[in-house]
Amino acid sequence: MFAVLKTGGKQYKVQAGDVLRVEKLAADAGDTIQFDEILMLGGDAPVVGAPLVEGAAVKAEVIDQIKGEKLINFVKRRRKHSSKRTKGHRQKLTLVRITEILASGATKAAPKAAAKAAPAADAAAGSDDLTQLTGVGPAAAKKLAEAGLTSFAQIAALSEDDIAGIEAIKVKPEWVEQAKELAKG
């Protein structure tokens, strides 16, 4: 049995056990994913979708996140202007192994949340925007979070001994004063 699936704007003819290189998917190595856009099922009784086959799906296991081969675009203009330009590109791909083709009874897969949305959700839950302190940028805020300081109240409660004990970043005394004011309201 084989299936024709659509992902990343391309169509692939697959069988169980095939290994594919598809456009990058939001999944980690070892995850099981499901492709719901099945255009055709083949075998003893072929089924062609209009445009998709209802209830059909293909399950696959993510092997790895890889990069494609290097593509180099070199442009040289001659005669009067003699300009050159080189541009390169490596496409990000996901390596998947097809494990199973489901002809019917497949449940719709819930879309996986983007990986970049998770840190924003963590920052919103019980922490303050430390970049409001003078001299604290995104990199310094990340180092403060690694040291366990995520709110103005935590920074305001630091003593000089606590400040000396933090090795990840040098906490400035004016940050403590500003944090006391921001923690009040």
C-alpha cells in the first residue's frame, strides 16, 4: 500500500518504512507526527481524493532536523559595469521515517505550537520585564533569569552579600534601587 501526501508545498509518494526529507517541521527527534493532507491511497483498491481523502493519514517518526546541500548563486555582469554578487542558501529540512499508512479512522492531529511561543509564555507567567531596568538588555535579562532572578521583588530583596554571590552576571546597585521602585507599582 502507498499514499501520496502533501506537505511543505510538495507532494510525496510514500510507503511504510520510507525515509523522507521534507520542509522543516516543528518537531523534535523521536516525536511521532501525522500528515493529514492525503491526496491518494494506492494498492489493491486505489482511492483518489477530491482534493483530499477523508479520514486518511500517514504517521511518521522524526529522525533528525538537518540542513540541505549548499546552493550558490553567482551573478557576474560584464561590459561596462563589471559587478559580481554571490549568494548562498542551505534549506532547513526534517528527516522523517514513515511508520504507518491509515486508510480510515485517523483522528485530526492537533497543530503543534511554535517553539518560539513557549519562552514568551514562561516570561508572562509570574515574571516581570527586567529590561525596564536601566542597562539591562535581553542578554542581561536572560542571565538574570538563569541566576533565578525573574521579578523586580527578587532583585529588590538582594543584599550586598547576595549580589557578590551571583556569578552569572554582575548586578549593579542601581538595578536594586530601580527594582524597589518598580516593585511598588
